[in-house]
Amino acid sequence: MKNRLSVKPWILGLAVVGLIAGSLLISGYIGFVDSNLFCSISTAGPPAITGYSPAEIQLQSIIHYATAKIVPQQSLDEIRISFDVLKVRCPCNFLIFGLGHDSLMWASLNPHGTTVFLEEDPKWIQTVIKDAPMLRAYHVQYRTQLQEADQLLSTYRSEPSCSPTKAFLKDNKKCKLALHNLPEEIYEKEWDLIMIDAPRGYFAEAPGRMAAIFSAAVMARNRKGSGVTDVFLHDVDRKVERTFAQEFLCKNKYYVNGVGRLWHFKIPPAANMSKADRTSDRYC
């Protein structure tokens, strides 16, 4: 994510500030008090990040984007798609592949929820966390390279542990597309929203987003709780993102909307799919 961030026009920075500030006004935020803020909930649980209240995170986010020269890589229209879902679903469990200059914004838009970032570069994690210690980020090691995308797509069906009826993630070393070595918290939680905006996927030796897309599909299908999983995929102008989204996120079935380079899917758990879809050897 970090290498694709660029300096945007100042108007986008102001728009992000307005988006965050508007979320405070929507919930009747007045003064420097820790209330329900953005999320429409009757009772507020403890802060998801020890030592930082949702109000502190949101206020720091406003200050950051009001003064920063580097702003989120997504466009305002792309951000609004996820924002509209967060308005309905937060506080929620929000998993984001990629850590960058937009991370503080996403955390501030999910107050009282759990927002976790997965990042491939441990040095970049230190750089970002130094200025935003309230963010929760884990280092992830990928087993794939972008140059393997076609081979992975054509051979994954020959491995039973990759099949939609048997696929799992934790300790699944046989399926190369499965993120098998994530922190325990990632496997223990059911993620309401998943955003895929990393890892890098613009040169042959980069990890590519094949495993992130596959693993998001498995998380959504294996969901035990009620409701769907909202999955957002960025950079769909690239071949690998489009192809793997069509193969595993099912654009023909679960695509909801999109704008610019962002696609939004609502994926039901396998238990809520038709018998034909639930028992098929294809994800889509």
C-alpha cells in the first residue's frame, strides 16, 4: 500500500477531514466528550485500543488529515462506498490488508469497533505506528509472488484443502493461497468488513493479492454469525485483482457496487447459500 501512495490535491485532504468531522456531527458529538460518536448504538463498550478512547482517535485523525501533505490513496468516491457501509455496521470487526496513510482514517470511522491492519513490511509498520501508536497492525509473510498468479489459478483446484467445501486458513500449508500463519486474533474473530488494498502487486516478485483475495473469500464463507461479509477490493484496474475477484469473490453473484478502482461485494456464509452453491467444487 505504501509505495502506491502519492501526493493528492489538497481538496481530497479537506474532504477526508470533512468525512470524519461529519461522522462526529451525525452522532451528535458535542465538545471533547467520549460519547457514542459515529456509531448508532445504545451502549458503548470499552475502547478497542487500550489507552485510547474513540474520541481521541477521531480527533487525532482530523488533525492529521487537516495538516498532512500526503493523503489517502483512494479517491473520495471510493472511500464513500466503505463509509456508507460503516455507517450501518459499526461498531464492527474491520480487517484491512495494508497499512498506510489512510489507516488512521479507517480506525477513526469504526469507533468502539475492532480495526486491524495486516502489512507485509515490518519496517513500514514501525514507521506508521511511530506517528499513530493507537493503530493495531500485524506483520504478514506471504508465500506467493505475482508472477505465479496464472499458475495458482489453474492448479488450486487439484489441492483438496483449497476447495470451497474444505478450505480453511489456520495451519493450511498445503493450499498456497491460504494465509496459514496469521496472528491468532485474525482466526478467532469473524470479520464484518474486509478491505483488500495490499500487499504490493505491481511487479513480478511482489506477493500479489491472490492469497488475500482467496483468504477473504474463505473467511466470508466460513462465517458462523449472522449477516454477510462486506469485502472491498481496490486496484481492480489490474488483471490479477479482477481475475481473482471473479474466481473467488464471485462478481456475477455477490458484487454490489463499485466506483473508480474499487469493487464492493456482499458474501454470505456458506450456510446461507443454496445447496448447489454450498456443495459446488467452484467458489462461483
